[in-house]
Amino acid sequence: MTQRHTARDRAHTLLSATERRFVLSHLNGQAKPEPLSSVAAAFVAWQEGERPTDVSYDEQREVAVVFHHVHLPMLGRAGVLDYDSDDRAVTAWRHDNLHDRWLDDPPVDRLAKAVEE
């Protein structure tokens, strides 16, 4: 398998989950860390079509647990964001070329290039 093919596979894997695409889109351009609870509430609000302040604690907590154990560590290992699991804070992703419409049309080639670096 070629290195480029492997990077494309990694990019497809990273973008295969709506949760990970949302996190990348949500954090785009943010300069300071965001609490995991805030990211989780924003995701639930986006899914349900409501405001983050209307999301119940139980809904937010359920998503935060999955983000903490699955999605954020995966994105962190790929090098596209920083996740401090002790502080439960997510820092904006590092690759400037990954900023288009993540939720509607994931740019797999650009992500593949970023994870090759």
C-alpha cells in the first residue's frame, strides 16, 4: 500500500463519523481551548436544531463521554487537534488547509495531505 493511499484511508476514517466532522468544523478558527462540555452541547444542539443552552445535562454528558473516549483521542492522535483529557479541553485544529464545509462535503484529499505531515 502506498503512503498516499494510507493517508487517504486515514482521512476517510477520520471523516467517517459525523461527530468528528462536527468537531473539526466547530473548532475551525478558534484560538483558545474549549471545554469538552461546550463542544458536546454544541453537537447535540446542532443535531436537534436547538440552542446549546437548551441541551439537557444528560444529553450533553452522554455525548461528552463518547467524545472523550472515542472521537477526540482519535483526532488528537491524527494531529488535527489537541485534546487535554485531564482538563477536558479541546484546542483548535492545526491545519489551515482544512476549513471547508466539513459536514456537507468533507475534503478528504486535504485531510489526507494533512495527516501525511
